[in-house]
Amino acid sequence: MKPFDEALAAPGPLLAAWDEEDNTRTRLGLFSVADDHVTELAQTNVPHDQREDLVDRLVARKIRIGAQYGGKVFTWVADDESFAVWSGSELVASGTRTTKSVSGVTIFVDPDDQGHRGVRLTLASGRSELVVEEHDPTPRIDPAYGDDELLLDTLWAKYLGTHLALWFLVPLDEPSARTTYGLELAIARSARTLAAQLDAAASSSDLVLSMGPIGRSAELAFRIGEARNVLDIQVTFKDGGTTSATIKRGTSAQISAFLRRVSTPSTVLFAMNEQITKRKP
């Protein structure tokens, strides 16, 4: 593969995809998109303090921001334009909020074949629509295959399903109980509301939107200063103390775009939990 900066000069539409398997949250792949196919061109590691600056520069170049999982065959994007999912290099699902009326997203595991799993949409009509699936022979041939292995092998579907559900702002049904989706959905709804307020704001006063109790906080709130170039979270602790942390700097348009991203709820939770952890004696 080419160096990342060199690959940015490739012709045609490009997609940058964060690797959701990467616990450091720094690995980014770059893909070319042509004739409904994707091809990986480059990878790079982006320090946390440079992540948002890079995203803004990529978006300014009309590069879409999506995700993948640990080199798995699935790559996806869900942004202001549309959603799209590729299996291998081939586009297998796409749509917009206008073309698809969705009431829920399900991560499924076939009870008769644990190697058959994937993601499907529940449409407003009640009909189910497959987004993507895989057929992994491992559960049938490995006698030691159990719940822990199944959990790890379906994480790609959890991340994809979560991003789609947050994009549509609908419930997520998943077989694992180990999820923060309810918190992420509450944050996503508030973030989308604040983005709309920011886009319409004529006043120079601060914009503050409380999300109420979120996770380990007594209250979590967004705050955008009157200059409209900084987005903070304000965390109220259960002992009554408060603190704040900046999670985005940029123009009003860049902050609004950040608030609408499907990755923003997890970013907010990381930042909130970091502040709570710092406060522990």
C-alpha cells in the first residue's frame, strides 16, 4: 500500500474508515470507491489530539468518513449523504433516510448456525430487510467454540448495527446484553437537536443542552460558546461537583457536522468517563 498522504492524491471518490477493532482508536484506512466497489489504498495511525483536525481536512476534500472492523471484509459509511455497506469490495446495501423508513436495526445470529450472522433493518411496514450477512464455518468445525468466541466474532456486526441505528435514531436489537446503546442513542438524539439549533442560531449567547443523567454522571450537557467555535461537555458528578472538557474545536459548520456523526456518541462517552475517572480519589 502507498503512504497515506500519497494515497490522498488518488483519483475518484475516497472513503476514510476508522478501524473499530483498534482499542487505541487511532487506526485509519483509506479506500477508493469506484463502480460500487471499494479498494483499500493506505493505512495510518492518527494521535487523538490530531484526529479531528485530520477529519476536517478530509471532509474539506470531499472524502467521506466511515468505519471498518479489524480488516474484516465489511466496510461502511453513514453520513449526511447516505449509508453504504461493502462486503469485500462489493457494495451490498445503501440508502438514504428518505428512501428507507426504518423502525429498528437487528444484529442477528442464526440459532441453527452460529456462523450465520449479520445485520438487518426492520422497516416501518414491519418487513425485514437484510443489510449484510456472513457464513463462518468455524462454529461447526471447532468443538471448543463458545459464547466468548461468538461475542468476538460478531463485534463487527455490533459496530455496523450500532452506527446504522444511530444514523436512523432507532432502537437496536442485539443478542449481547453488554451494550451502551441506550446511552449512545440518547446522546445522538441530543446531538442532532443541538446541531439543528446551531444551524439556526442567530443569537450570540451560549447554547446549552442537557441530556440528563447519562451513565455514571448525574447530568451530562453539551455547551457551545457564544463564538460558536468550541463544543464542550459539562459533567455533573453524583456528589454535586462539575467539570467540563472540550471535545471539538472548529467552525460552526464543523461543529454541527461533528454533532451529526454516528461516531460522536462514543466519543462523548469516552470523554465523560475520562472526566469521571480523573475525579476518583
